Amino acid sequence: MPFKDSGQGLRTASSGFREFKSRMSNKQTPFVMLAVAVVVILIGPFLPPGLRSLVIEIMILCIFAMGYDILLGFTDQCSLGQSIFFGTGAYGVVLAISYLNANLWLALIIAVIASIVLAFLTGLIAVRLSEAYFVIITAIFFSIFYLLSLSMSWLTGGDDGISITVPSLSLGFTELSLYNPLVNYYFAFFFLIISYLILTRVVGSPLGKVFISIRENSERTKFLGYNVFRYKLIAFILAGLFAGLSGALYAIRLRYGSADFFSFDWSVLPIVWVLIGGTGTLIGPCIGVVIMSLFQYYVSAWWAQYLIIVGVLIIVILRVSPKGIVGYIRSRKGKVKEKG
Amino acid sequence: MKLLETAGLTKNFGGLVAVDEVNFAVEKGELKGIIGPNGAGKTTFFNLITGSLKPTRGKVSLNGEDISGLPPHLISRKGISRTFQITNIFPEMTVYESVWAGVNSRAKQPWNPFIHAGAATDISRKTKEICQMVGLDSKMGELSTNLSHGDQRVLEIAIALSTEPILLLLDEPTQGVSPKEIDTMISVVRKVSEVAAVVLIEHNMDIVLELSDNITVLENGRTVTEGSPSEISANREVQKIFLGIE
Amino acid sequence: MERNVRLKVIGSVSLIVVLLVTMLVTACAPKSAGEEPIKIGLLANKTGGLAAYGYSHEKVAIAAVDQLNAEGGIAGRSVELYVEDDESKPSVGATKFRKLVENNGVDFVLDSNSSGVAVACCPIAKELNTIYFPCSSATEISGDKGNRYIFQACTNVREECKGAAKFAVDNIGKKWVTVVVDYSWGQANEEAFTTYVTQNGGTVLASIRVPLGTSNWLPYLKGKIPADAEAVYFANFGSDFLCFLRDLYAVRPDIEKLGAVYAISARDPAELGAPAEGLYCLTSYPTRLAGLDTPGNKEYRDIIGVNSDGLEIGTDKYFVLAYDWAVWEPIFALKAAIEKSGWTSKADNPALIETLEGMHFEAGVKFPQGDMYYRAADHATIAGIYVEQIVNGELTVAAAVPASEVVYTSLVDRTKEPF
């Protein structure tokens, strides 16, 4: 946005504010997102079943990815323990349905609350620590949970896991079965939209701006009077919440929960998604999910070692644009604006 | 009652005494300078006041209240703000956003996740006012990393101002600033001293002598002497310290 | 520099676009009219912890399908094999199972050696009306975690321990200690072995559990094995097995050892040295031809390309023969059952399932492991097992346990389960 050099305080002040507002929420983004949402809603019934299953999986994992972006992309906290919350969310649902005969909504609520509580407790210990120690302690927590889940197979089913029959989804006026792929599709989409809206609002809110200033300079943020620990803890809990929601939806989709949901893969994948797509962008990690999932679904059939390609891709992307794909697109837009 | 008072403030690092029994006071509305050679303990002194470091001995009081050893964010809330010798800004945030962050910290709900950040008109207004006060209002949309060094040093002060402090600690604001931009800096410091008491660490003698009401000289962590600008510039001991004149 | 950067990005983006387009096209490819082949999916552990299994399972499955097609296919229709990688993870396995059915349109799915994958896929198999032959030994697959669409293709842990217990108590020792890795497979072995050893007049003095991936087993073994223990029953594999062997030998070099199925898979017994001398190990299929020298077995081994020592001809890699037969045999079982029941499409699955229930198969090239049948009540594979022993650095068969001794009372009755 070009600045008109005028001495009038009001004009320059408002252009600054406009710029501020546009940086707060890119005007184009809502339209693009709306278009994408409409497309996703409309093509649901027409997708071939294989692709539809894949899209459902992608949608569920995008929730996980966006939550992780709040942690890594917005407050610079590189947690290696998100699988704790993913697994907790999954088991919250599985155990609630198996032992409490809970209906779907109750199971989801239990799963999400369990994740929040766990995120709060682990965060109290972990968030206080500085960068490297934070990474280490989250990794330690992950190990504890994973080994416990393997060992306590009387509760968790261990790595064999527990299968569940998913109760029907009651919407008050009607009951829908999640065994109907279309219902599963829109169910996942509903939560994706809600998560996206919540997180976008958080990112554009004062809370989100404080997150960003913590990321940019957490020391200085302290000197501005912010209890940085509390804010980082909030970010940690948010990430845990969405990881748990994602895990719950994933368990519902698979009708299954196992110790594998606590495994290291689910701690590392979010990092990969965020790196590919771009930190601090919310949509970026979703692109990361899409790419990883497509690779796993299709490329794996051609070459089982597809992860090598992914690795090379990550290196290329990080060399070209450290802020991932979305970061690159945004910086190109900026350059075009400058020239034009 | 003094606005800020330190009594016997001391900081030991193992065997090294960085700040040695410093008694210091600032009145409301004063602009006090602190000068001293490198390693005199000036920045450590600031660190003790603002909570980066805990004093080994001694006390810091603000308006009579003991604030020794409080963490940085609480001291900021009490009304003390500081700038840093090495520019300590928010690289990928714009001028506006950087100042906004500080103003927001004093809002009733700085952690509000529900409203859109731009919707808080009070905060927007105050942010613009501060940017205007320091003369950065034409550059509000610029990314902090893209500013000239001089403008960054001004931004450094604007960020410190954003929390409406009653006491502002400026740590070598003209550090690395080009001669062209020094005048701007001087007028900024003057303007700022109209809204808050200021303690100014500076190496640039002319500026300190011109701006300060009162100057304290530190060497090896101890107060050597204190006085008005004219007294200090005439002081033989001070001349010895700085100019090596016998 | 700008141009280089732009080229790189264009290159990456183009690659992605090309991939996407190709995928969409192949996903929506119309089915060809006319005589359709029968499609079988193989959910192989090609990568991940069980990669060694996937390697040989894929080759064996391909050999079986080629053999089948050479003989005229099934009911005159050719057979196509689709292979997907479950990465040894249940979540990926479930996704690939769906892909095999929804994307590739397979009629039947075989394999994963990973219990987690198998358990995760069981409900999906029923949901997608696809008969599934998992190659994993979790007892619950023929129990409460399976369903009427599932036929457990290999012997399960309970059968194996039951079959082994009598031999163990009669020939190895009466006082036992179990040492297992602390996850489902290990825990199941501990429980089943304890039950059946006790039933046969032996005792288990101590049960030791060790976390997966432990390299130092001494803290778990030293001082934990009662002085009067005569033998150890262990369930671990891979590097865990090597560390266990080394450390047990340091603590009790004299003690007898009996390993669960899996334990010494794909390992050269000669390289294990003195600690492994005299070690017993369960298997559902003898590694060396000498252990089961029947014409059918020999022909099977020739077809899949392993020599008399169990190594792949040409590469000298160990095939996981202990489980490969459970990938080979279901393919021929399907042929027999399809031709007997008149199955033409998935709509005929109920009839096919009822035909398979209780169907007996005779030893031969198609069933090299020996006579076997699918028990109607729980769809378990009822077959004999073997106890191998390392003698002078070579694997020999110490005993063959007939199918009648592995049979246990079924935990479920699937014949009452609606389709």
C-alpha cells in the first residue's frame, strides 16, 4: 500500500491504520476461504469414494495442524509432545463410548476437556522452560505417555487397540449414522470450519497479537508488562485442545484407538506440515497436510520410500522460502505491490 | 517523596561487583543523566531497576513502594519502562503494531480472543498519538526491520512509551545514530521528558550536558559524583575519568 | 538469483500439479467392460518396523497370483494383485485398506503382519463388505476384535502357546520364567504361556516385562530370575532379541530358552553364537526344507524362490517363512471356496463366507504348511506348529505339534453373526 506523503496527520494516520487492518486480516483471504468452503461442500456427494475418504482424513488433520501453528508459528514453541493430546482425544472418545456408553457429543466433550486439562498440567511444567529444554521435556512427556499406553493395555488395548461401534449422531430432529461416508464428510467439515473460524478470530484478536509479539521478541514483551508465561501457556493449551479434537475425530473416523495414536509420528507430523506450508499462517499447515497426505496416499504406491521425496521437498521449500509455501506466495504478492 | 529511589543497590556476579552501593534518586518531572566509562555498571543498574536482575543487596523504591526483585512484567505495570542499548524491537511487526502491543497491555482485557484487534478504537487512537509524538506517524505501516537505524532507535523509545510509564529509562538512545538523525533524537527525548521522568544513559557528552537537569557519574559500579551539568563539566575528577586529563 | 528461485518453485509446483492431475484421473478412471478380473489387495508392511515381512509377503503374493493365473485363474477369471504399504502403522493401514477397496476396487484383502493394523481394519472390512485375511497373530482377531468377514490367516498366540506348552513342560523344563516386551504381543504371549504351562503341570515362577526398544536388559534380568528356574520363555524380536540373548547369557548361561513365534525371524542362527546354542523357538513353518520335507513344500519353496535354508535365491535375504505361508495359502483357499460356492461378486460374500467356514484343505503345494482348516466358530486357522532348535548353529526341527494340540475352545461363535 503506497504511502502518500502528506503533512496531515489524519490522512497518514488512517492509511497506517488501514495497512494495519489489512495486515490484521487480509481482505482477499475471507473470499478465498469462502470459495474453498463452498467447493468442499458442493463436491462432497460427487467425489469418488477413495478421494472422499482421503479428503475426510485431510480435514481432520488440518485441525491438528492449525492448532500446532499457534504453538510453533505464533509463539515459537516447538513441542515434540503433541501426540499426547492427539492420543488423549482419541482415547477420550473410545473409552467414553466403550465404558460409559456415551453418545457422540458427550464423548467429544469428554475428549476435548481431557485434552485441555492435560495440556494445562503438562504446560505448567513445560512452558516455563526455555527453548531447548521445552523441546526436551515435551519429548520426555511424549515418551512417558507412549510407553504407558503400550504397557497399560488393559485400558488402552495397547498397540492392538480397541475398536468401537460409533453411536449415531443425534441432531435433535434426526439421527444420522457416521457409517454413511457423506455424513462422515460433513461431520469432519463442520469441525474444520469451526476450528478455522475460532483460530482465525484468535489470531486476529488482541490475544493473537500478543502471541505474535511474544514470537517476535518475548523478552521485550515482558518489559511491556505481559506475563509471557501465561500467554504461552494459553497457546499451549489451545494447541492441545485442537490436537485432542483432531484425535477424537480421527478415532471416530477409524472407529478405533490404539497406543499408536501416542506414537512419535503424531508428534513429528505437525512439524512437517507446518514447515512445508509455512509457520504463522494457519492456512500454510493445512497445505502441508494436503501435500503429506497426498504423498502418503498416492506416491507410496509407486515408491514405498516416498518420504525421501518429501524430505527433498522440505529442503527445497525451506531454501526458497523459510516461511514455507504460503510465506512465499505472500512475499511475492508484496513484491508485486511494490513494483505496481 | 522521590519518584524512584535506590538505596545501597548492589549487584555481585561471583567475585565481580558490577554495581556497588549506589544511592540514586529521581524526582517527578526530572531528566537525569548517567554517564561513565564502559563497564561502569550503568546498564546493570538499569537491569536491577527493571527486574532483569535481582539485587544482591539494597533496595529500589517507586513512590515509596519497595519494588526490589520484582519480575520485569510487574515492574512495567508499576510504571517503569526502558529502552535497550542494543536495539530490541519486534523485527517482523510494523511500527504501528509494535507500539500497539504496548498500548494493548494496559487495556482491560489484553488477552481478549473474541474481538478483532482493530476494533479497539481507544487503543488505536493512543497508538497513533504515540507514533505522532515521536514523529514516526508517517512510517506506521513500515516493517521494523526496514527502518533506518535512527528510526529504529526512535521506535525503541516509542515502544517504551506505549505503556504510559511514569518513569522512562533510556539506555544510550543515540547509539549508532548518524549525525543527521541525532537532532531528531534529541527532540524526541525532550518531548518524552514532558510526559514522564527520564533517566538517560549516554556516551555523547554534548547531549547529556544539554538535556539533563542533573547528572550522576558512575565508575566501577560506584557513584563518583553528582551535580548539575555545569558542575560536572567543570569537575576535575570527571575530566580525568573521561579525558584522561591529570 | 530471482530466476533460479522462480525456476525451483515452478518446478516444485508443477510436480505437485502433475501428481494431482494424474491422481484425479486415475481415481476417476472408468471401469473396463467385459470379463472383469478378480482383484486381491495386499496390505503389506513395506516400510516401518515390520519392513522385513512386507518384503517377502509381497514376493510370495505375487508368486501366488502368477501361479494362479498360469493355471487359468479363479473360475476362469484372471486375478489382479494390488499392493499397498501400511507403514507398520494402524492409522496408515486403515487408510490404505480403504484405498484398496474404494480406490482400487479389490474384492478381498490379505495381510498385515501388524496386529494393530489388523485390529483397526477388521471393522472397516465388515463396513466395506470385504473379506479380510489378516496375517497377524493377535488372538483377539479370532475373538472379540474380529467379525464374520475376518479369517485369521496364520496361527494365533493362544494356539501357539497351547501347542508349545506340553512340549515345553515335558522336554525343556517344569519351572519357567517369562520375559516379554511390554506391548500387546508380548503380554499376550506371557498370559497364554502361563495358562497352558500351568495346565500341563509346570509353573511360571516370574513374569518379566521389558519396554520395547530396551538395549540394556541386565536390570530386568539380573537377580530377577529365581535360582531354581529351569527355562525362560521369551517374546521379543529384532534388536530387542539380540540384546536379550546377550544379557541373559551373561546372567544365566545355563538356562534353557524357548522363544515365541517371530523371535528369530530373518536371523542367521550361526551368527548368534554360543548364547543361542540349544535355544528353542516356536514357528508355524520350519525355516529349512529339511524340517518339512514334503513334495508340496519343496515345490512351494521353488516357486517363491527360496533355497533349502530359507534364503531368497539370488539375494540371500531371509524370507519371513514363518508367515509367508499365511499369505500364500488364503489365495488358494479363496480359489477353492469361490469355485465351490459360485461366487461372482461381493454380493455373494455371505455364501462364500459360509463355504469357508469349516472348509478343510490338504497339504500340498497350495497348502505347504500342512493340513489346515478354518474353524467355523471363530474363523481361526487350525494348523500344526513346530518347535525348532538351534543345534551347532543350525536350525533343526525338534518337534512337530499336530493341529489337534493347538485347538482351544472358541471364544466366539461367528456363525450366529448376521452379515
